[in-house]
Amino acid sequence: MTEPVSARSDPADPTATPSASEILSEVAEKLELTPVQVERTLAEANITLKSPTAADRRLRIIRLRASGTKHSGEGFAVDRPLAPGVWAIVHPDNSAGKTSLLEFLVFPLRGAPRDLPPDVRSWLRHLSVDIAVAGRPIRIVLDVDDQPHPQLRGRILVGDSIDQLLAADDEALRLLATASGNDEVSRCIGEFFLDALRMEHTNLWQVTGGADGEGAAQVHGWASYFGACYLNPGGDEILLGDVAGGLPARLMELFVDIPYSTALTQLSVAGKREKKTITQGQRRAEGDAEARRTEREAWQTELDDIVRQIEASRRASTQDISPLLQAADQAATELRGRRALLQESEQTLTDVSTARMRADQGLLDAQETWQARRVLGRLDPVCCPRCEEPLGGARRSQEREQASCAVCTRPLPEVDPEIAEALLAELEQTLEGAREAEQEATDHRSKALEAVQAALADHREAVASLEQALATSQAHDRLRELEIRAGELRGRLEATGSTPTAPPVPVSAQVLAATQDAVRAAVDAAAKQLFPAMNDAIVELATRFGVQNLDSVRLDRSGKVNAVKAGVKTPFKRLSRGDRLRMRIATVIALLRVSADRSVATHPGLLLIDSVAAEEVTEVPARTLIAELQAIAAELPDLQVVLTTAQPELVDALPRDHLITSDGEHLF
């Protein structure tokens, strides 16, 4: 439900934070909506705007217990009470179990270990931690079955008081939640802490995320938040947490209690998701428009062709076909005349060819028969003049070869050579004339054939024109089909002719953007008030921890510290490995100090530091850091620090009961 509008504490107070109702009303007025409409739109994006109230996020470890069996078969058990202040897990040897003991605390608190050696994890059979969460006594129990494939089981129990929690067995406590399997146990513990510490999942936008690679929300829960308690090693380039990007800034905003910081993150992700949806929709619309443009071009081309066909059909339907009929008749008459001439020329050619062949044969015969009688006897009887019986080939051959008459078989008289020569010359002249006549007849026949072919082509063209005219004048159905199709195409072109306008920005996107602007203004105003105090605290603490020549730092909402050393701007990743660790610790304690000055507990107040002196080249900086942590623990009574070191001399100033050590080869 929408909260009633509450008056600001003091309008002139720059630190005053608007209520959720005031922000909803501001957005509603800007967009000419009602606050209820704005609230409903935010709810559809799974965002609920709540007025900021200080949360109690104190987390204190009371007792750690662990037991199991090593690979050697030797059993082990750890039972260690802890109190506020600085604690050191110390042993001079490597692989003595310092990090493993620290991870025994991390496992039930984080939901999963971060750096627990696999062999040590396989030893565990029971792990429990008693804690106070926002003053509530809680026990988190992890059990591992002694089976070939061990199954992790988790339980979260609650007691009536700290004393009752410490004295009671698991069965005497109330069961809050249970889970089985690594993932379920981690999820169960994470959800418990988010709920108990009044925190929510953080969605950070990953630009290249999602199945389509165009961006998606990346969800972070308690395990990511725990990075503000379990600090990164000194060499790590990330200020807080183990996820690069916007998470360090999110942790700072959350644990310094910047009002509406969670809502701003949710609005930012929701706005980017909405923008992605709009962009993809616009891209699809542009693709559709391009496809439609291609379709319109095809439709226009088809329409132009149909219009031409319609115009031709209409012209042909009113055309007088009499000239076409007359032209077809004339072409037919001309073709018939040409064909008659061709036939005459072919007959003439046949006749003259026969005469030429006879002349050719006559000359050949005369040349072969030197007998003058054969030559003088120019008659060529084909039968007996009396009985009219045909003369056979044998008689003719005998006449030529033996100069005997083919009719009476008597010897032929001898021929005068001069007469024979004259007759041969005459035969040659006759043959030459026959050849010329044959060539003239051949040329005449060729011309006649060409004329027939030309007349045939003209006749075909005239007939085709006539047939087309007759078909067009009678194709009323086809004309109607063309007109109907043309009408359809014109309708499509008219319906799709306007350029698609860009879709209006959805109301949901406008609400998200306007709300984000209003919330960002509130967050920026709070950051401007809180970050200067954080900057001063970080400089003072980092200097106490041993960071040399640190002039200033300037936190910003992107999670950068923007340090200046000896007048030179120095990014966090350019600091030495030891200075990075000191700056990281200083930042977290500055969160605690600024929160304490405001009488709120927005950071759990728990710091876990592995290998605190690993980045130091000399003993002095590390000793200074631990001594200052002890001094600050006296200033902040809720602060609890657990660190590990392989140098016992660094922690000789700590109380003996705050040292977790062993004289043996291993800590457990």
C-alpha cells in the first residue's frame, strides 16, 4: 500500500530524505498520473518503493564448533567461543590449518566456503556456528553424511537468548529452515541472512549478458554481500567483494546506508531492460518496414505491367480490323502468285536441265563415235520404221563400236573428217547454250523462292496481327481480371504507403525513468552528505594503518576511492599490495564509524582477513595495522575482527584469550 505522505523533518535541512509517498507524488505530477498508477506500474516491474528506515545488520560470532575425521583416520574437534574485538588465528607453519579454521567460519556464514582446501572439506562431518544476527540468537548447522557420496545437510535454528543458545543442544532449539545439497544449503543460508538483515538481491546490468548478448540483469545475493565482511587479499584489484563492475559501489551504498540505493539499482536495471525491449521492438519494426518496402516495389512493378496490359487491351477492343483483314487477303493473294511463279520457274529449270543433259550426252556420243555415219546420221531412231519395234541397247552399242546401222545392221558409210569436226563444234555450241539457259533458269528459280519466302513472312505477320486483334477484342474476362488485380495492388500500396511512425514511449518506461531520476536525486543528496565523512575517516584510518603520504581520497558512487598520494592521483589498483589491503580495511571500518556516528548499524561489524601480513615486506607496517585494529575495536565495541597470520610476533599485543593457536604441528 502507498504510505501516507509524511512531512519532511525540515525542508531547509539538506540531509532530509523524501518519503516514498513524496517521490511517488512527484513522479505522478510530472507524468500527469496518479500516485496509485505510478505505484502499480512499479509493482509490475517488481519494484516496491519504501521509505528508508535504518536496519540493524549486526552480525557477531559467538561460538564455532567443527568435527570430523582426517584421511589418516584421526578424528578432530574444534570448539571455540569468540567475542567482540580482534582475534588472531596464528601458527608459524604453513598448512597448519589457519585458512581452514577461517573457512570453517565462512562456510556456514556465507553458505559456501571461498577457499577451503578440498581435502579438509572432505574431513568435515559436523560444522556449526552460534551467532547473534541483529540481536537474535541463531545457530547454523551443517552436517555431512559418512557415505561414499557425502550429502550436505543444513539447518538454521533459533534460541530464546544467547545463554540458552550456548547451553542447548540442537534438538532444544526451534527449527527455522532446513536444506539438503550444496546449492540448496547455500540458497537457504543466503535467503535467511537477506531476510534477517533486511537486505534484498541486487540486480546489476551486464551489457553483453542474456541469450541474445544484448544485456541482461545479473543477480547478486548474500554470498556477494559477504565480500564486505570477508575481505579480498591485498593483491586483489577489486575494492570490496569478488565481482568486478558495479558491485563494490553497491556494497558501499548499502553498508553506509545510502537511502533508496537498492531501489535505485532496481530502477536502473528495470529501465535498461525496458530500453532493451523498446530497442528490439524498434529494430523489428524497422525490419518489417524494410520487408514491406521490398514488397511495395514488387507490387508497383506488377501494377505498372498490368496497367500497360489493360491499356493495350482497351485500345485493341475499339480497333477496326477491316484493314487487317484486307492486309491478310492481299498477303495471301501475293503468296499464291509468288508460289505460281516459283512453280513455273521450277518447271522451266527442269526442262532446260533436261535439254542441257541431252546436249551433253549428244556431244559425248559424237566424241566417242568417230564414224562419220554415226555423226552424219543425226537421226536417232528409237524403233524400226516399218514394224515399229524398239531398238535395243545392243544394236546401239554395235552401231557405235562397229559402225553398223542400228536399224538394218549394214555397214555405215565413212564420215568426212571436216564434216565431223563441224558437227562436233555445232554440238559444243548447243551444249554451251543449254548450260547458259540452265544457269538463267536456276537464278530465276532462286529469286522466285526468295519472293515466296518474303510473301510467306508477310502473310504470317498479317495473320498474327489479325488473330491478336480478334482475340483482344473478345477477351472481356481477361480484361476484367486485370482490372481486379490492379485494384488489389493499388489498395495494398495505399494501405502501406505511409512511413511507420516510431511507437510512443510506453508509460511504464516513462514511469521507470522519472522515478529513477527522483530516486537518484535523493541518493545523490545523501551521498554528498555521507561521502565526505567517509573520505575523512578513510584518510585518517589508512594513515593509522600505515599508508604513507596519503593526502586525500574521494569516494564516488561508482566504487572508486580516487586516492591522492604525495600530490599524485593514484587509482586503487595502482596502490601497492599492502596499501590495497590497508585501504580496504579502512574503507570498511569507515563504514562502521560513519554508521555509529548516525546511531545505526548498517554494516554487520564483522571482518575476516586471511594472511594479514602476507603483503608486507617488513614487520613494522603489519604490527602497526594490527595494533590500530585493536585500538579501533575499543572505539567500536560491536566490531569483531578475525585474522590469520604466520607471524606470532605481530599479535603479541593481543590478549592471550584472543589468540587461536597451538603448540602442535596443526591447529586441529
